[in-house]
Amino acid sequence: MACNISGKLLQEFEDVKFPQLNSNVDGYVMRYNHSKNGFDLVSADGVLEESTETDMPQEFVEVVEGELDLDRIAQIADFDGGTFTDY
């Protein structure tokens, strides 16, 4: 799949450090990698797993819990982010 930004393919930018998008990277997200000085792809599951390894401040947890509307979350439970299409 080719992402076209202002007439340029995403892979043509100098700071993009990942291969052509296809089904091999389904479930990956783009992030800025400071050590590579550019954007790369990482597993979305891996990002979530790593985020659970660090304790969050209790104050933050309390604010998030106070602002969550569980009825609304149940309405979007069937959200599908789609997949990459290999052209």
C-alpha cells in the first residue's frame, strides 16, 4: 500500500526507515525512533505490552478512571482498524 503525501510516497522521505507496507506489517504502527533518526514500524501489541511494564502514577490512573464512560466504550467494541492492502 502506498501512502501519498503531497505527491510523494511515504517511503521516499529521508527519515522513513521501513519497507514497503504490505500484509507482513499488518498490526504494526509507525513511530519516530530517535536512535535511527527516523520513522520505523513496531508491533502495536509490543507497544502495549511494553507500556504495562512501567507503573503509572496513581493520580493519572484516578483521572483516567474518572473520565472513562464505559457505556460509550461498549458501543465501539466492534471497531475494526482494517488491514494493509498489498498493491
